[in-house]
Amino acid sequence: MRAEAQAHVDRINEALALLRRSLDWDRALRRLDELNARVEDQALWNDPKAAQDVMRERRRLDEAIAATRAIEHELAETVELIDMADAEGDAEMADEGTASLAELSRRADADKVTALLSGEADGNDTYIEVNAGAGGTESQDWAGMLQRMYARWGERHGLKVELVDSHAGEQAGIKSATLLLKGENAYGYAKTESGVHRLVRISPYDSAARRHTSFASVWVYPVVDDNIEVEYNESDLRIDTYRASGAGGQHINTTDSAVRITHLPTGIVVQCQNQRSQHKNKAEAYNQLRARLYERELAIREQAANAENATKSDIGWGHQIRSYVLQPYQMVKDLRTGVTSTDPGEVLDGDLDPFMAAALSQRVTGEKVAVEDVE
């Protein structure tokens, strides 16, 4: 078999191995049989919520198992076709088989990522919070660029993107902002983006045109739905109201409609100012608080299981998960997985899927990659 075709076969087999591992294949088959039996039990349908949960889990498992089997079947057939073409010296048939393998490889990668989204909250909507690091206008401009990048990523995937809270920078960009992305698997895809992001460029704010390094942090946490219980004591909360900033008309700038909630035991702070009503801002802030507390619990569980723990760190050198270099050359490099792109403009316009897929795979395999940062 020619080298190109063999490379596709190897990549497909790697994806299949990860699919089976992430599903825990034998357990998944048994669980699907159990769920099919429950669906046949008429008593299940007396509890609509339980029935909905069962059907959701059944659909996810059934689709993942069917997709894996389909890829395995097509791979075997295509390899057989190519071997036959090579034996008969039919170059055209071999080319067609190689092209089929390339397409199958793309499908396997896409199915692999979907199968990796099996966490408790992966299917939920998500908040993405961006905070500028030290560095004034430079870092605030970079934080604004990241906010736009995640909004564009959400739009590319058909997600509904809402700006929950934003604090403008002194000259440009933002000091902080929180986006709410609504859609299937929004949290599952975005969760690996938590961390410090580093930008290297010739500063547009430096009259001497010197190269600057800027940092901003990204924090991703899931929207907590009614199926997830989060406990906290009201006595542990400090609730402050303040005058909203930014666009919004006369009303939003002259009343204390914005709300900030601080969870005193953990120091978690959430805030909302995008609604005219203080009541609505408070309700959204409570939603964010529940989401942040739940995300914290997920991080503790991961740490206990010796999995990668996406925790907040200093917004500065040595803590970054990804570097974006615009000058003197063009490169984006993920420092956890080694995935790179030579088109930063496309990445900053929302092309994040290769980075997310690699980080999700790493969470399943636990494989660590030695990656050197770019200069």
C-alpha cells in the first residue's frame, strides 16, 4: 500500500482506538442494551423527565457506537479495494481508494471529537469569561481580540452568542467580558480553552513600533440546568449593586441596575449588567454563580482522578496554554498538545476546532507532550 494511503489508515485506526477508549466499548454496549430494555418498559413513560434523560443517553450511545462500526466497516472495505487495485496494477482505482480513505479520516476525526463529549455537562450551554492581564492598553486590546475570537467561533458553529457582562478598556479593548454561548455541546467543545493566552506582536499603540507580549486569561464554565443540583448558603453571598457602564441608553447609565455577587468561602465573583432590570441582572448573576460553583466541583473531581485540571493561574509568563505570534513571523502554537497554525488571522476569526479536538483527545489519553513555547 502506498505511503499516503497507509498514513490515512494509521490516522483512522488511531481515531477508532480513541473512540473505543472514550466510550469504554464493552461497558457502552452493555449500557445500550440496558437503555433499550428500559425504553420498552411502559412504566418509564409515566415519568417524562426520566424518559427524556434515558432517550438522550440512548441516542448518544447509539450514534457513537453506530458511527464507530460504520468507520470500521468502510475502512476494511476500502483497504481491501486498494490492495486489489495494487495487485492488478489499477492506479486509477487505487487513487479513488486513497481519496476515500482521506474522506473517511476526516469523518473519523469529527466522530472522535463528538464521542469525546461524554462529560456530565458537556452538552450544556457555556459561559466564556475573558480577563485582561497586566499591561494596560496592550492586554486590554488583546482581551478584546479574544472576546471576538470566541464569538466568531460560536457563530461558525451555529451557536447563539450573548454578551452577559463587559467592562471596556481605558483606551481600547476590554478589561473583562463574559459571553454566553447557547447550543448543543457548547461547553464540551469550549471547556479546554480555559487558561492564559499570550500574544506577541508589533504594538499599534507604541510609536517606536516595538514588539510587545500581552496576556489575557480565559475561563470556561457550563450553564447549570435543572438536572444539576448546586448547593450554597445565601449567608455566604455578598450582593452589590452598581451603575452599569457602556452603551445602553440613559436608563442603564443612571440607575444601579448592575449586580455583582461574591461567594465568600471561595472568592468567586460574578456580575451582570446587560439587562435594564436589576432583577433580571441578579437572576443572570445567580445563574453564573451556580455555573462557577459547579465548574469548581468538576475541577476538583478531575484533580482527584489525576486528570488535567484547568484551574486559574497568574495571567502572565509561564502559565500560558497557547501563544499567538503575529510578528516577526505568523504562528499560533498550543503548549499542551503541540498543535500549530501558520494562519493566526484565521484562528483569531474563530478557527479553533483543531486546538479543541487535540486538547479533548489529550484529556482521554492522558498523554503529555513536551512542547517548547515560541519566541
